[in-house]
Amino acid sequence: MTSSVDSAIVFEGVGKRFDDWVFRGIDLALPAGRTTAIVGESGCGKTTLLQLVNAVLRPDEGRVDVLGEPVPDHGLEAFRRRIGYAVQGAGLFPHLTLEANVSLLARLERWSPGEIDARRGELFDLVGLGQDLDDRYPHQLSGGQQHRAGLCRAMMLKPDIMLLDEPFSAIDPITRTEIYAQFENLRGHEPVTTVLVTHDIREARRLADYLVIMGEGSVVQAGPTDAVVAAPADGLVKRLLESAQ
């Protein structure tokens, strides 16, 4: 059984299937207050594992605990308020302005206008967005600005956990490097437990304290980033790490 001490997310004997099993017998504990990167090739189950955390999907066997409690069967709205979620392409609503996109969840939670403005301004400062962009629609923003806005929306309610599904993959390398720095700045000021799904081992090594390497349907190796890099468990992990050099 996987230890849950100082772990924000724990998978115990978890399996998920659609027509066939995506994975079975996943035992994994993700550390609290850190950034974990789940790395692997397309189709290995990374996103499926992530979506079990916020109950977008349900396991077909085993159990997922989040913040010390099983993922609930009921009351999902309150549960999901504690989890921020950002996806590839930023996921902004095209018919809403930047301000409305970022502030949407806070308005639904009936925050006061002053609270919303203060929180949005705080986040914009951390990721380098100007409030002069408030009235622009997503198509009027650069790719980098859209991704910064997606991070702000995920963090708006001060979540306990942030889930990131390939959030930086669709942007050019120069902009990506800038966003990495702003993401690190955001994490430095708000050390929320973060789970990043990526196929890019360079990205994982830069941003994550903890690595989970997935093969087809299994966790091949998990541990602190430095430890995984120093002692890859098998040829798959070694080849993956060498691809970043």
C-alpha cells in the first residue's frame, strides 16, 4: 500500500478501462506542496490518471484519495472548487473577455467586485499580464497571453491543488521559456500542490520537484526529480532522459 504521509494525492490499486484497460494496479503518492510531472508518450494513460483526481473520470478498481479523503461520489461542485484545472490551448471561452474568463468562477462563488479585482490584479502581476488587456477577447490575445490567462483562471479561487494537462505544448519555444519563468514565479508565491501532465521531459525536469514516468499502462518510475535523473530504473526511463540532452 502506498504511504499517504505528506501526500496530497494517493492512488491505491487503481485501474481504469474503456474498451480495454488503460492501466491497472497503480499505486502512487504525489507529494503535497510540490510540483509533480507525469511524463510519457501519447496514449500511456497520463491524462486519464489526471482526470481521476478531479472526478472527470472514475476508477474501475482501486481508490483515489485527495487531501486525505476519497474522491466523493456526491458534492462534486464543492470538491472541485478546491482544484484548479488548465488544459492545452488555455481553454478560454471565446465569447468572454479576458477579465470575464479569469473572474468567472469567483463571480459564481459570489465574491465581491473588490475581492475579484484584487485577486485578478495579484495574479496578473505574477504572470506578467497587464490589466489593459481586460476587455480583449481570446482571439485578440497572443498565444502566450492566453496561456497566462489560463493559469490565472486555474488559480483564481486559491485552490489546494492545480492540475495542468499539457498547458504549454502549443506555444513557440521562446514564449514557452518566458511562461516557464512566470509559472515558477507564480509557484514561488503560491506553493500549491501541482500535477503537470507532459510528454516533454525537458519541461518536466525544469518545472517539477517530483517525476512520475509512465510506460504503456503502468508507472515505470516515480521519485524526486534529481533521484530519477541520477538512477533511471530501466531502459525506457534512460532513453527518455537522454532525449532531453
